[in-house]
Amino acid sequence: MPEPIHPADFPDGPALFRLDPAIAHLNHGSFGAVPIPVLEAQAALRAEVHADPDTFFIGVAERIEAARGRIAAHVGADPEGIALIANATEGANLALDAIAFADGDEILVTDHGYGTVVAAAARRARVTTVALDPRLPDEDAVREAVLAGVTPRTRAAVLDHISSPTARIIATPRLLGDLAARGVTTVVDGAHALGMLADPLAGGADFWFGNLHKWGYAPPGSAILAVAPQHRGRMRALVPSWEDHYGFPRSIENRATADYTGWLAAPEGLDLLERLDAAKVRAHNSALAAYGTALLARIPGLAPLPYTEGLAMRALRLPPGIAETPETARALREELAARLRIRVLIWPWPGGGGIRVCGQIYNRPEEYERLADGLPAFLER
């Protein structure tokens, strides 16, 4: 096995965050981390709210519109075709509410889908789950498996852009085009795409939603929902507001006296990503994830899963008997955190769960080395 390539540190990367340096934070994909300049921008906005609430809330809709325009410019979207929302799960519910389901209609999902997004689908129609073997070799094999699950009753398909546990691309432009040709409405969960992919909206889905607070450096609770023109007239807020008469996107964004500072600070995160050179950040983060995977692959019983080049997350299967249930996966995750001071995602799967590592500019190669050195003791018991 060739020697893993040791990536260089990102210049001043760790200094941009307030993360505890005693912990190896190798799980950026779950919750993200907010850079200090973005935290400071949000703190200034909060001070402004508390100094003069009337002025802030009376004019907040227009400020959200301006922030949305800045975000749209970063991601190549029509500002009138996206709405700011709290998270991907909210996006799933908004999208599914806009689809007219009839008795007997089905929603296709995969067994890699995020739990709350799949639950949202199950509330609207019967769900058909396509099993995707994590070892499927490439995107074409994934595409074929998904299309094989389409039936005459398939009204919509809810698919991950980048799957959360297995860190692979599912909703490719080709697959989305094939589903559209079959009359299937496409709903894409892009929770990990913004900031990790150069052109996250390129696939042309009917509905696409993604978090800004993970790879886009925005505060928590920041996401966008992109809606194709033919569906925008049917968009309705989950809770009615005084802005309903404006229609999409403004009607979706109003939450009365909510904390909007995360949304207003979100463009600062994307601006920072551009100042750091987004392509350079993506290449660095991908190299770190590759380095960590190569080290873990040396541990007996661990098997790297197929991946897409350029992503900042990669996954490996754990040996049989390890993390096969949510309870045992959670226990292993927390034991690694408590005893090794390392945060990673451990995901459950029959026949052996998985481990996912992420790369971010605050990470250092020695953190992955620490994980590779310490993990075997937890697998041998």
C-alpha cells in the first residue's frame, strides 16, 4: 500500500475558528463550525436588534432580500427562485407540500437518505425505499439502482445530492434528467453541497435545498430552498405570516420576531470562502479527507467505500459486529469523543456500521493520525 500523502496545513486555518484545540474535530459535516469573522458579523447584528428592535424588524424583510441576493450571486441562482430557510429538513417539508399527491402516489427515497427528510416524505405519501449497497462502484451504478425502483406510481423522488453517512453523490444531473423524463418530480437534499461543490445547483432539480451552515461557513440555522419556476406559485409557508401576500420567496422567509441575524450574516461566510479561494479550500479539505481515509484503511477490517473525487468527506465500513445498530453506533461515537477527544460520525448499518471523516481548514494531518492510532483498541474489544 503506498504511503499516504501528508497534506500541508491551511495557512492560518485553525486561527479562524474558536474550536477547542484539545479536540480533533473531524466531523464538520454534522454541524459545521462558524469562522470568527462571521461570528463577529452576527454579534454586531444582534447588538443592532437589541438597540432598536422596531427599526430592525420593520425593515428586516428588505435586508433579507439583500442577503438573499448576495447568496444567489455566490451559488449561481436566481434571487427570486430561492428562499432562506432554517435547515434542510424544513426545505423538504416545504417542497413536499407544494406537490399535489393523489391516492396511490408513491415517493421514492433511498436507504442513504437523512432520517428527518425521509420522515417528511412518509407524511405525504407511501414511501418506496431503494436499497443502495454502499459498495456500488460509481455514479452510474447508483443511477441504475435508483431508476430500477421507479414504478408507474412514483410521483416524486427525494434524493441526496451528497449522502450524509456514506459521502457519495447520488442526485447527478443525468439521474435527475432521467427521472424528469419519466414524469417524476425531483426533490434534492443538498445539505452538504453548498461550499463543497463548485456549482451545487447545476442539476436542474424541481426542488433543491441545502445548508449554508456546514461548508458555507454561515451561522447555524441558515439554508436555502431553490424552486424551479413552474412550482413557485404553489409554495406556501409552513406557518402563515403577514408576508404571505408577497408570495415566494418572501412569504417563506417571514417568521415574525425570529432571530434573523444568522441569515443576514450568512453572505459573510460565502464571502470569506471566496477570499480564502474556494477552489483552494475544496482541494485542501478533500486532500485531508483522503489522507485520513488512507490511514484508517490500514486498520484490519476497515474497508474504504467508493467516493467522488473532490469531496471533503469520505467513509469506511467497520468490521462485522461493530456499530450495527443506532445504539451501538452512538456508544462508539461517544466513547471515541470521551477517551480519545476525537469527534467523528459513526453510522449504523447491518453487517457492520461505518465511520465518516471530514476535512476542513482547521484540521491538521496529525489529528487523523491520532484517530488511526487509537481506533483499533475500540474495535478489538
